[in-house]
Amino acid sequence: MSAYKYEDGIITDRLYTRFLVSNDHIEWAKFFEDEEAMQYFPSFVTSNKEPINPWVEKQLLRYKEKRYGLQALINKKTGEFIGQCGLLLQEIDGKQEVEVGYHIFKKYWGQGYAPEAAIAFINYGFENKLAPSVVSIIDVRNIQSQRVAQKNGLKQDKQTKWADLDVFIYRIDNPSH
């Protein structure tokens, strides 16, 4: 992995990103109230009685500690906060990896926002030489997220335990490496 660089303001056809701010926990609380959206999260997230503020604060800490972090996804036309996506440093089977993570509010599911945002962050990671590959950590039951990964060219690399979940690790290699 090369020198640290992580910016917001990534622009796609329909979205732009911005770093999260503390007040985003108010809007993000809606995501945590949705059982279907939360069903594939590890228990360390779902068992927390107040996950909303710590979730946003964790991303702010990631930015500060230069460990990337999820960013707000904003619809360019409406200005609506539709979800989060970003790069994350994760430890998988004792190895540090760069993950692309994405979480979309349920009312926007099936509209192509997750793959659009995820590929923008994958490309950002590769263009800035942040890692030789990018992974997605996906619960084996989460077919929707597996489809997002596959749409963006990630291939199932292995199955493992991560946190308390049985997960597939999807991976895409940087073509310039």
C-alpha cells in the first residue's frame, strides 16, 4: 500500500460524496431502525443499543487516524442522503486489506446506487495506488451485496469468518499492478 490519500467529493453520474459529520447520525438513525437493512451486520454493531452515533463517530475516527472511512452518498439532483460508501482498512485472517463498503437506505435499493458508488471508490483506490486489490466482506446470506460485488467485477476469493459472521471475501485486483 502506498502513501495515504483519501478525499471526498467523488462524483458519479447521479451521486457525490462528502465526509460524514457528527450531525449525520440523525439521518443515519433511520438505517439502524430497519431490521432488514441491519440483518447482515455483525453482532458488535447490532447489539449496541445506540449504534447510530457511535457508527458515525467511528467513521470520523477513521478519517482522523488515516484509515479511510465511509462517506455520505448524496443524490446530485435532490440533495438527499441516500446511504454510505467508502474504503475501509480491515483485518481479514490476520492480513490488512482495503475494503469497499456500502450501505444504502432501503427505499433506494434496486436502483443501482450501490454498484455506482462502489465502483467509484474502487477506481479511486486504484487510481491513487492505495492497494494492489480491493475486497468486499459480504455475509454468505447477503445475495444483494454479492450481486453488487459481481456487477463491479469482484470475484469470490474465499469464505472465512469475520467478526462473528460467515462471509465471502470478494476481490478485484488493480489492473495496473
